[in-house]
Amino acid sequence: MFIKRLFCFFCLSALSMNSWADDYADLHASVARLNPDLQIIIVAETPMIGILKVVINTGETIYMSADGNYFLAGNLYQNTIEEGFLNLTEVDQQQSRKEIMQSPIADKAWVFNALGETKASITVFTDVDCYYCQKLHSEIAQINALGIEVRYLAFPRAGIGSSSYQVMVDAWCAEDPNDFLTKAKQRAQAGMPPLASPTACDNPVADHFALSQTLALTGTPAMILETGELWPGYLPADELARRLGIN
């Protein structure tokens, strides 16, 4: 169901750019030759004549000639007197992340509220077995005290059905999900076995994981700001606040 909803989101994005991927048979054929599992989600023109932006179902963007015979992987930059130096690929991806993070799935999160006034909110894709996720969470009280709300989404890097996946399912279904997630990370860091599983429940962990794949995330923690900007990796609480512009 999540994949269908996400596909509809991309379809609407494509319509907003007045560019349907189905109109480009040569591009579809070229991408299929690369890997039969790859699918084109969005095709759009770029400022470079004859070069099209192609977003595939992994969340990655490539640039292709209209006949599909040539493509480039990487970022597209603009450097003009009027606009200056600009990473157009990141601008597009930032807007896409911003819109995706407003989806109902992203709204289902473990929320650690800021103390007092909320000065900033970040969404963090996390894994209980990730050392830097554990390190970041060990500073959650300090982060919250600085006025930063932290919203966790699950990214069990070992995949669906793994032990870390099950721990995050259990955390969601626990009587106190935030406390369970905190203790799960502490126990994993200490090399202790996970807590006993609570009663099973409907949970968004698999959908969170699918979302991480669509965003082409490759590691944890991965922080996404309200602007859609992506900050990969760990940041100490004070540095996080500084980069967010919080005094």
C-alpha cells in the first residue's frame, strides 16, 4: 500500500512538471537494459539542451539524452553571472525530500519533543544497531533541551525481517515506544540481548524502510531538515544546534 501511495506521489510530481515518464519509450528501454528492476518515475527537461532529468525508483537521478543512448550519473551544476554556482540536482532532491517527508508515513514517527519552545525539528532515519545512532541518541536530552524536536523513522539496515527490524517493530508496539527505543539502543550498545517482545501491532517500520530506499539513503543516522536538506551522519548536540542556527 505504501509503495502505491508513494508511486502516486511521484506521478503527481511528474504531472506538476508537465512530464509523463510513459512518453519516453527510448528512455524506458535504456534503463531496462541497465537493470530490469529499475523503473522511471519522473522525466523532466533540464537547462542543458538535449539532456533530460530522469528519476528512477531507487530515488536516484540520472541525466540522459532523449534517445536514451547516453547518460550521466552525478550532479548537474549551474554557473551563471545572474544565479552564480548552484547544484541543481540537490535543489531538486531537497524539494522532493521536503514533499515526501510531509507524507502520512513520515508522520508516523517516534517523537522526542523539544523542551520549551520548539526552535527546530529534524527527522532522523535510525537503526538500533548503528553506533553513531546510539551516540546521537545518548545526547537526546541535551538536543531536546536546546529546543530541537527529533522525529525518528526506522531504517533497519539489515533489511526487513532482520533482528534490528524486529526490535524496531517491538519498540513501536511497546506501551511506551520512546522508552523502549531508548533502552533498545542502550542494550545494543552494551552488547545485551533485546528486551522481550511486546504484543504485535500494526506498525510503520516496513514503510519507513521503503521510504529510506526511495530517498536513496545509504547509512544511518540520516537527518532530514524541514527544508528537505539531508545531513548524513552524526553531529554532537552543540554542533547540531549551531548548524541549525540555534543560539
